[in-house]
Amino acid sequence: MFVKHNNLTEIKNYFKVQLTEFSNTERSSMVRQLAVKRLGISAAEFLLSDDVLLSESDLLYFRSAVKRLQANEPFQYILGELEFYGVVLRSDRRALVPRPETEELVDWVVQTLDGCESKLVLDLCSGSGCIAFALKRALPMLVVKAMELSEEAFELIRENTELTTIAIDVVKADVLIPESYSRFQKKSFDVWVSNPPYIPGSDKKRMHKNVLDFEPHMALFVADKDPLLFYREVAINAKEYLKHEGYLFFEINEDFGAEMIDLLSSLGFVNIELRKDMQGRARMMRAQNVLLSYESK
């Protein structure tokens, strides 16, 4: 057996010895989350469970988690779930692990819409559906739709709909194809929000293995020759489908802030704002649509 005794104290020591690249805080958090899920105990009960006996199957579960972490697999995939803006979602290789800056983007949308009456929102390139579910939970009066092309991510959204019991409408479609939007009524949306692929392919060499080896490249990378492809196509269609003074929100590549401002300005968006995340990086944008019929008044 890989541990001397079949209890959580031994598992904690095993994590400490095997996962030296992680901090004590990270290792403790991982053991706690895995134990809570595997053993069906609360976080409070975990603190008093050092001597609880584990089955052979339980021990193999923890050893497998360590092996997967040593292979650089994201912990959220190993655990099989994550918490995003207060919503617990299923998490696996079918979609990206949402980053903290995406929660900041959601919070910006919530702050913008808080106190409003029912609004129609579209989350484009939805992935796991994290943005859509978080917005609907935070502001239940919203009508939230999600658009995703990947068949695997689409199914993950459906599973997360069942898991969370949060009602959103999910559409399988390609945001780069204008016909994908024809199912919607023009000038009907109050908000579009998107975290699309924005990493140039040439940046792969700078990325960590836990991203490159496990997260879906379809959701990460865009061709070097046209890094704003997704932003441009989404913004062009947003002009047609957003209401007058409707909001367009993006998570962006911090290297293209100036280019994004130029792009949205050239398309006629106004009140364009570039916002930094908590790390001081310009990662979020908000702009408002102006319809020509209003401009002429």
C-alpha cells in the first residue's frame, strides 16, 4: 500500500510528499475538496475526520488524483466540478476552466444591470455555460440564452442546466456565421457578453502544460493573422441584434486593448470602456450600441 495507514492524515502526508510544486495551502484545499466530495462529508466534518478509516477504493481515488496532478491536469477536472460566481458547475475537458477575470466580467455585467427589469441576454462562445448560469442566478429576472458551437461543450451546458436547475436557453451555433443569428429577433437583446478564443497560435510556446495538454484548443486559440476575428464578427452582428443603448461586454486579450477600442469605435459603438482586472491587466471591455434611427433624431 502506498500509505502506512488508511486514514486522512496519511493522505494529507502523501499529498505533501508527492506534490511539492504546490503550496501547503493549495495541497490542503485540494485534499479537503476531494474528501468532501468522495466521502460525502461537510467541510466542517472534514476538520474532525483525520482518523476516519478509508476503504481501498477511497485510497485509490486519492492516489489517482495525485497522479493526475503530477501529469499537470487541472484540479477542477480531477474534482469534476468548480464554483463560479456562486454557482457549482460540472467541469471536465469539454470546456475551459473559467478564470477569475471571467468572474470579474460577470460582476461588471451584474453591476450594470442590477435593479433593471427583465432583460434579454446572450452569452456567446459559452463553453461550460458559466457566464450564462452565473448571470441568471445573480439576476433571476434576466432571460438568458447561450450560444456554443462545440458539441461536447454544448452537452456540458445541458448537463449543467440539470445540475444547477438554472433555466437558460442554449443554442448550438457558430458565432462566425451570420446565419446563426437569424433565429433571433433583430434589435431585441439588451446585453451580449462573450469570452471568445483570443490567444494567437504563436503564443502556445509560452503556455503551461496544464492548459495545452488538457483544455480544448478550439476555445483558446485564434489564427495569428486575424487575432480579432471572433470579436469583429460578434460585434458586427451585435450592431444588428442589440437594442439602442444595449451593452456589449467582452473578455479580451490584454495585448489588444487599443485595437479593440479602434474596432468597436469603427463599428459605431459608443461609451467604450476598457477595464483592468484585479491583477492590473486590461482584460474587459464594455460598449453601447447606437441605432442609426436614434442617431438621426
